[in-house]
Amino acid sequence: MSRCLLGTTVFIVLVALFSGCSDDGSSGDEDGGGPDLGRGDRGVKPDEGRPPDGVPSDLVQSEGARPDTPPTDPAAPKFAKSGSYSITVAGTSDPADVYHPAPSDLKTGGYSFPVVLLLQGAKVDKKNYSEVAGAVARHGFVVVVPNHTSLMGLFMELAVIPAVLEQMKTENASTSSPLAGVVDTSQLGLMGHSYGGVAGLYAIQGQCPIPWCFGTFKRPAELKAGAFYGTNMKPPIGSIPKVANAGIAIALIQGTLDGKSKEADTKVTYDNIQDPPKAYVLLAGANHYGVCNTNNPPGADADATTPTLAQQVAVETVARWSAMFLRAHLAGEATAVDYVHKTGDGLDPNVAVTSAK
């Protein structure tokens, strides 16, 4: 059997194993447990969606500031608006959407925005992350959301990470780019959903397991932090391994009603992260797709557990905690560190937070 055919066969077998559990490798049993954390509604609705391809990035998506949020809110977005445009990632030929802050002085304000790559869940199209990506962008990040097609369809692979980083260096250097001169390519953060979150955890550890990786993978030196939703390291067979993160900051955000990624497995994964900083954010009433624009997006394997938290509230909460963790441990903001590790838990009625810094 040729090496190529052997690799393809192994890939199909492993995907079949994981598909029999869930799209992130967890047991797939419904788990509606977890403490009653309250059902406070912050009343926030992030971006309605991405402008069609070809629409200039200065046509912003929506007002981003939460209307019920006082100016002193420590977790308020830095920018009121976000914009987006579409690219092709040269290294992988993947179509991608790029979300960014959209102040009126974008090109003259001396901005430098770190890069955040959002790694999609299995079979989830990039358009289903437009709201969370726009919301995170308003916190001061350039958020890239690619559609990566592997042998089995929309399944994320680690080769996307260095390819996107190189593409954003090109975007920053090109005078024709909407983001010319405003991208800080020395700082890379990851977001990820389910299968894509597992890819992110492997990337942080510098590992290259099939089917997330074929050949070799070298962790970029620019990678400093990751925040992942509905993600655990439970394999189809065996126990959850240690996460050798080499000091790279990791946040795991977990819905209490996630029927595909078990709460207990995510908590063990968090406990097994070897080095701080780290955070475990338990989101009451959200299921596996609390990070997406809509529950059970078309094409994805449905979560049979019905969420009790409004979808727009779930998305805003995931975006805010992801952004604040990245502001703390990618951008190095002291107020964000305080929010993640001290005050945020008490300010947000929908979460319970465990952390170490």
C-alpha cells in the first residue's frame, strides 16, 4: 500500500471513530448537568452577519457597544463597530473572512491589532461564526475565519495555522489591503470550536496527530494564547492526556447543556493543562453550538440537547470571555487579567469561572 493511500485510510478510520462519538473526540453522550448558574440576560446582540464578498470593509456590520453597558464596564469592547472582507489564504487555497475593528481613523490612528485565527468545528461553515468573530474583533483583534476543506470535508487541519499567519503578513504589507499597516503579526491567538478547538490544543503542544495533521507541524513562535469552546481532549479510547502547553495560555469555555462535548471531560482537560495561565468558563444553558450564529447550523451534526440560554446571549458571552482572555494573555492588558481571574465571574450571571494565573 502506498504511503499516500495508507495515510488516507488511517484518516478515514480515525474520522469514523470520532464521528461515532462527537466532532471533537468526546463521548457524545448527552450531558445536561452542571450547577444552576442563573439565567441573567445581558440583552446583547452581536453582528447580524458578514457583508457579501466584495463589499468594502468600511461598510461596518453593526454597532458593537452593548446598550445596557456603562462606559466603566471593564469588559466593554474597545471599538463600537467592526468590518469584514474576504480573502483566499495562499498557502492552503482556503477562502476566509477577515473581521477587524472599524474606527473612522483605522488607517491614521496608529493601530496595531494582534491576529486571532478561529478554527471551525467539524462540518461548520465559516459563515456561522460571523457574529462571534465580529464581536471579538471589536475588542481590538483581527479575526480570521477560514473554510478549510480536508479529505472528509470541513475538518480543520494544523497546516492552516502557519498559512493564515503568513497571509496576514501579506495583508499587512500590501498597500491594497484594507488592513495595510495595522496588523500585529508578532502576536497570534487561536479560537476554536469543538474539532477545531482540539486542533488548537494540538498546535499549542506542537504535536502533529492524524487526522488533524499530515507530515510535520512546527508551532509558530508568535502563538501566545488560545480560547476554545466545546472542546476537550477525550480520545475515542483511553484517558484524557496531559496538555503540555509550554506556558501558552489556554481558556476552555463549556456549555452546561452541551450534548456533544461532555462537561466532565472538558473539566478534566482543563485540570490536565500543565502550565498557567488558564481558565475554565462554564456557561449555563448553552449547548454545543452556543458559539454559532444559530443553534445546530446547517450541515453540522446536530446537538440533540436544546439550549435554555438565548443564542445571542450565548454568542456574546463566548465572544466576551474569549476576547478578554486574549486581551489578558495575548495583548497583556492588566485590566483584562483582573477581569478573567478576579472580577468577571461576579459580574456575569451566566458563568462560573475557575482559573489560574
